[in-house]
Amino acid sequence: MDPLSPVALVVSGRVTRAGTPRLCADLEAILATSDATVVDCDVGGVVGPDLASVEAIARLSIVARRAGGRRLRLRGTPPELRLLLDLVGLAGVVGLDDGPAAVEAGGTPGPGS
């Protein structure tokens, strides 16, 4: 696989602390079969984002970084989740890349926008 082509992880539904280890294991499995330096994490389907969601994203980011300095980039970030990430200071740590649509809706452009 091309290291410049990102791989994808989809996170949807209600994110719980109990489900976070499974998400991390899924990401580890994806990274084990890829040389990609960026993981696109589609969080557009996350329901009722809360601090458990933020914790899961933080842990996924750590998994990516420990796997050779790779980077997690969030896609489709719901506004509520974006606000929580900003509130706890993680908005600048994880990549928020929702493209021009987020900018039009009042968001900030992410890397590559």
C-alpha cells in the first residue's frame, strides 16, 4: 500500500469506554497491514458525543503515533464532538479535516483544506 494514501477507520453509533479497546484493536489491525502515514477516522456517524468519545479519539491518536509516528485525521466530525475536542484541548492534537463544508458552516479548515 502507498504510504501517502491514508487508510480508514469508521467510528459510528454510541462510543463507550467499554468499546474503546475494540476500536484501538481495530486500528492496530489496520495499521499492521498498511504503510500509510495517515489514518482517516470517519466519526460522522457518532451518536451523542461525550467525554467517552473524546477519550476514545485520544486513545486512537496514541495508537497511531505509537505505530511509527502515524497520524489520526478526523473526518465528518459532528459539531458537538468538535466543541468537546476544543474544550479539552485536543482539537489541535488530532487532525480535524472536514474540508470546505466545515468552513462554510463556521468551522475551521483542517490540514489539507
